[in-house]
Amino acid sequence: MQEAFCLRVHSSFSFGSAAAAGSDRGLDFLHSVSNDMKSAEEDAYSYTPNVSLSLPLGMGNPCLATQYHTLQTSPVISITSCQQTAYSLQNDNHNPASTYYIPHGLRPNGAPALESPRIEITAYSHYPEDEVEESNSEDHIIKRGVNSIVTLTLPNAAEGYRDPTCLSPASSISSRSCNSEASSYESSFYNYDNSPQNSPWQSPCVSPRNSLLSCPLATGPAASPHHTPSTSPQIGAVAEEGWPTQTRGSRPNSPSSTHGGITSNGSGIGKRKYSLNGNTYHQTSPNQSPVVSPHGSPRVSVTDENWIANTNQYTNSAIVAAINALTTDGVVDMGEGIPIKTRKTMLDHQASMGLKVEPNGEDLSPDGDLCHDEYVSRLALKKESYCGGFLDVPQHPYSWSKPKSYLSPSLPSLDWQLPSCSGPYSLQIEVQPKSHHRAHYETEGSRGAVKALSGGHPVVQLYGYMESEPLTLQLFIGTADDRLLRPHAFYQVHRITGKTVSTASHEVIQSNTKILEIPLLPENNMRAIIDCAGILKLRNSDIELRKGETDIGRKNTRVRLVFRVHINQPNGRTVSLQAASNPIECSQRSAQELPLVEKQSVDSYPASGGKMMLVSGLNFLPDSKVVFVEKAQDGHHLWETEAKVDKESVKSSTLVVEIPPYRNQRISSPVQVNFYICNGKRKRSQYQRFTYLPPNVPIIKTEPNDEYDPMGSGLPVHSQSFYSQPRLTPVLPVPDSEACLVGTYPCPSRHTNITPSPPSSSPTLHDLTPMAYNKCLPNSPTHGSLMSSIHENPNNLNHPASPDHSSSLTMLQSQGSPNHHLNSPGPHSYSHIYPSSSPSSSPTSHPSTPGGPAESPFGPISSQNGDNSPTLLHEDSSSSSIPVTIKQEPRELDQMYLDDVNEIIRNDLSSISVHTHA
DNA sequence: TGACTGGAAAAAATA
DNA sequence: TGTATTTTTTCCAGT
């Protein structure tokens, strides 16, 4: 039996201490610290490096050995242990899904929730998703249980949280549609089946109060409240389980006002206090218990049996300790010692089978993929039984075949990070969407399709595909924060139809996420104009109260359009590519008032400062201030200074600022700081990353090219740095023969006549070299630079299978810079090249670059990756055969970094003491 | 009409 | 606990 799990613990403080102190203490500490942080906005975007500790649970690195996807999923640096233990149960070599890496440690939707402290447990499930899906409750549970035992991913826990009997606030009377969150998880997975009364899907109509149940609708459109949000706001606009629905009226479903019984007022029970970045986050829902006890789990939905089954599986004391000591994603789950994200993640993964819920079983795909339909019908049986009507999407007038690739039950889950290019294929967003798009609420009419800056619409094209068979381009709304790209919990893509819409599309649901499927036709050169996608905003209250949901909606208004395409290969494998757009601000207010930094002319500069940096973006004012800040791992400000802005040159879209000298002119290693544009109280842009360089420190850089800093600093100029994301060099272990990875490949085709890497291009992967791993202490100011370095470090490519690599990668990724929202960590993509039995993946990151196709966020990087050189390692590819533009980093850097990190930590600590009460 | 839009008031959440 | 602000949602009205 082979079992692998990875436990990642992120904490801004030492794991050991945290653990020792106990979760509460640790959390309290964090809270107090976080509370000191400025605005929520700031918190939300602030970057808090985490200190990672290693918990030597593992042995070797089985995970890597068998799953290359491992790398991608581990955004977290800290602890990664992979054990090979009994996994065989589910681990069938021939099981297609088995090889996929399932980021259990990640938020249900993918990434780890908040920065610090968090424990992410990643279970590498060898268990095929489809199998999981298909498996029925009991069986399913058992299997998963086994799986979860070692993984600590609390796989079923998520589902378990849901207590069907406990009416979710989101499932208020008004929100009785299938979409109601209450129904969400169950639909996809799980086992309330054990008790009929607990099973929403089993008795959808049992109780009107239970939203889940609203499924009656499922039977027919007429009876179905499920209409597209735009069309019938009242009805629960969301088509998916988990998607809240509500009746129109004044704030009917507000947790505080309308969820009868749950809360009587906004400040009462059920009210949350939170802040995006590790600040307080309390969920005082009646359903939640402050006690770290399965039974006290807020997710009431968990039955004792289920819970026990799950919890009993966590036998590793170390892991348990870690879990108890830290919360996931920095979100304090006071009620449980179990990382919420983890639980939910599992959930999502399992649910991530492309369940297609068509109204009335209508097969939108003309050519009907029997396999798919059958599959869906079988797998989605439960779902449809109560939510079948949910996606009441009118059949599109255009008939187009749905590629079979999509039908594959083993497609990567939506929170997987996929590369934008792999081998000859490259998925590119040729025309980026505008940075602002006011999303519409269910209670509103559609606000139209997302538009491009030019006035048209975003355009996506797949390069390198020479077959005659059409493919399906998937589109969903993803996050744009500094964590891994994942489906956005508060936004859903909304299908736009009408005379003005030229692109055919239809909706499908996958893991609580609505996906718009758009045909990619050879006759159109595999190019699609995305004029059929709008953005629906779900009420925060509905989503936040959804069981298992740990993200908060407040100020979480940035999204990205995420495109995916799955290409079947002759050898039976499927290549999955993903491209994420630049961030899109969806709130009305933010779009009008908040400054948005889209790019900066300089990414790093010597500590002496003095250089003028051009910042471009939106909503800049003559009075805008540019503030450079350095924060400690715990979020405390170590340094803050206002940079000089050239008032004369300030325009609404650009401003010139003089890089201020760093507080310490004698730094020996790069120091990562941030800066933001401030238009006034609470009107700040997201943090942008900036790195101060030591005078004579060897700088790891990419190959010189035109984008290099003319200043001779030797540093690349990031024309689009704002979207810079952690760069990962794909160094993936090669699990097995099938596995892949290897070097970077230049993404062929594309760009013959297209400008350099589009923003949407996938970000490169972070290197997983041990070096990186060691050095990337969470809070290290050098963090950013490390990433870059790593990314560029050829060595990475040379250390593919190192067990540590995965962890390193993980760490790096998790370290998203604050900028990342913009650049959000973009999807650190991993391309999936997987055979049915053993998928291979390769990571890459997607830097989103607002600048547009022509711009490349990371100069040099883009040239490599931007070109979409897949950082993924392809099974066939070899580093030797692939042109690598990355310079090799001296191994000595390891120690150097280590030393630097230590120094930094020392400095930070001393600073912290000084600033703690500042 | 119905889909979009832009504004803005009302309500809720925070500070 | 009450007040001030900020943010989220819901409404309205015009194109």
C-alpha cells in the first residue's frame, strides 16, 4: 500500500511553539497581531511571510515519487512530509485519477486560505476522483476514509460539516434552491445518506426549510427556480449547490437578518469577525463550537459516525498536534482544530468531477457524448435528483460538439494549478478583460459581459492544436488574491446570451463552480471571443455561512477569468492547460475609488534607492501617496516610508515615484518589501512587491535580454511587475515512467505573430530545489527574490525528483506576494499530461499581466515562460533538449540564502519587539 | 420588452 | 453601547 500525505504547516511563528502553545494561544496571538494591522484591505492583501517548519513525518518522498502534481499543490512551504504508507487501497496503478495530485491541503477551491498560520495537509489521493464520485456513500466513505487517514485532509469532513438538519443561513427560506449552499456539498459528494433525514439529496423536498431540498425544481424548468441568476434573481440565482439563492427583497438572506433562528441581528450569532489576512476571524455561528472537537464542529452536518470515522483516521500524532496548534490558512477556526480549508478541499476535489447538470437532463451537447452523459447521469445522480433544474440553461442555438477530453472524469479539479502551455500547446488570453467589471447580484439584472479594455471582449486562443476536432474552452471565475488560483467562492461566471453575443456557450457545474463552456473551433483558429461571460456576485453572507467555506467575501472583490482546455492525446493522455486573466475588480465602489496598480517599471533596486519608478494603473490622484512598507512575518510593520511622488506627472493612470532608500543600506541579501498607492483612508491599492537589493550580492537573474534593466543593475525590468507572481521553476519529480516533467519547453507555436507572453500566460513554477526550500522562510524579506532566483535557477531543473522539491515548490507558491492578487499567484499552473492511469503534471505559474498580451509581466521570465514556455516537465521532454534561459545559480547560494534568512529573521525579531507596540 | 448601465439609497458590517 | 464609516446589496431610472 502506498500512502502519501503531506502536511504543511504555515505559521508566522515557529511551529513548535505554536504547537506547544496550543492552537488557541497561537491563534490568539495571531489575532492580536493581525488586529493591529491596518485596514482590512491592507490585511487582505498584505503579504505575510510564513516561517515554515519541518515536521519530519515523512520518509523519503513518496508523494513525489508517485505524483508529480504534488509540487503544484503545495503552495505551502513549511512542512511537507510524505509518507508512504498504506495507500494501496485506493491506489490503483491503473487508476487514472490516482495519479493526480489532489491538493487536499488546499482550500476546497484550491489554495490555502489565509497566510499565516496555517496547516495544510495535503493528501495525495490515489483514489480516482471518478471512483470517489461514483462510489456510493458507504463505499465511498470507506475508501475515502482510508485515504484520509493518512492525509489528514479531512476529506469527508467537509461534507461532514454539513448538517442537513441544520439550516444554513444561506439556505434561508428565500434560498431554497438547490443552489443553496446547504445543498452544495452534499450534492457533490457525500454521505448524509447514512441518515435519510440528513440527506438533502435523498429527500430534496423533505423540508422547504432546508434549502437543499429545494430540489423539487430539479424536475422541471417550470418548477425550477433555477434559472440563470440574471433571469430570475428571485430564485436563487445560483445554479449550483452551494450557490445561494434567495428571494428578492430587502436582504432576505442576510445571515443576520433573514436566517431565522440563526441570527437575530448582525452582531449576533452567526456574525463573523474576520479579516482577510490572518486577522481576526471568528465565526460564532451557533453551529460552530469553539471547542476543538469533532462534535463541536461548526459543521454540524457531520454526523458522529462520519466524523468519528474521519477523525479516527488521523492517527499521526504529529499531524494532529500540528492541526491543533494551527489553523488553516490563517483563518482561525476556533471551533475546530481542523483546518477548514483542508476539509473543504477534500470536498471539492471529490466533487470536482465535471458534473454536468442540465435541466431536465437535457443534453446540451448535440453530439451528446454518451459516455459523458451516462457518466454524468450516474455520477450526478444525486445532484440532479435535487438540483437537476439548477442549470436551467437554454440550449444554445449553436450546436457544437463537446470534446471528449472534457468528458473525462479524471480531469483536474478546478483548484489545480495548470500551465498555460505544454508541449506544442499554448492557451493564451490574447485580449485581456478590463480591470473593472461590476458584477451583478442575483437580485439584479445582468450587467453584461466582461469587456476588454479596447471595448471589445476578451479573446482566448489555443495555439499548437492542429487537429480538426473542436475542443471545449472552459471558463470559470477564479480568485485573484495572493494565493493559488482557485474558483472564487463569491463570484460565478454568468452566461450572457443575446443578439450581441456571438459566442456559443453553455453552463456546467463542477464542484460548486459554474463553468461556461465555449467551443474552440479549428475553423476559428481555435480562437474564441469571450463575449458571453458575465460575472455574478453571490452574497457574502450566503457563501460565508456555507459549511466548509472559509474565505470571506468582504473586500474580496477581485477575480480572474480562468480558461481551461483539455486536449486528448493519441496516447490516451490528456493535456490540460489553463490561463488566467488579469485581475478584475468587481465591486462598484472599488472600481470607482480604489487605486489599482497594474504595473511598475522597476521591481527591485539597490537599497540606496533614488531611482524613479513609473507606476501605472487606475484611479491615481494628484494626492495619491506611495508608501513602501516592510512587514514582519507576523504582519507588524517593520518599516514604512512614503515615497516621493512626482506630483507634476501624476495622471489617473500613471504616476512617477522615487524609490526611497531602504532603512538599512547594508543589507546583505535582497529584502522584499511592498508598496501601495493610497488615495486616502481605506483607499489603498493592493500591495505591490518590491525588492531592495544588496550592493554586491550575487543576483540570480534571467538571461539578459531586452527587458533587462537598462540601469545596469543587472536586474530585469518588470514592465508588468504588478502582476508578478511567484515564479516557479518547474522542477517536478518524475513519479513514474509516465510522469513527466522535465524541462521547460518553449511554447511553440504561439506567438508567431503575437506579442510576447500575454499576461495570462502561466506563471512559471517555483523551483523546488532544496535550496529554495530551506531559504524560503516565510517571512524572509528575501522571499520575493528567492522566488525569482529560484525560478531562474537552472538548478531547479536539475533537481527534479528531489522530495524536497515539492515542498520547496509548495512553499514558494504559498508565499505569494502581496502583489499577487494582481498577479496573483496566479495559477501556478501545472500542466496535466496524463494518461488515464497516470497523469503527469507540470507546474507553471500564471502571471497575470494586466498589461495585455503584448506585455509580459516578468521580463525575462516572460520570455521564457511568458512565452509560455511550459515550465512543466513533460514526460517526453528533457531539460537537455529544452532550451533553458535560466541561468544557473551557484549552489553556494543555498548557504547564502540560509544565512540571509537567518539574518533576516534576527532582524525581524528585533524589529518586531520594537514595533510590536508601535 | 429586456438587457445593460450608472447612480445611489438602504442595510449590514466594521472601526 | 452608540456613532461614524465603509462595504455590500438592493433599487431605480435611463439607454
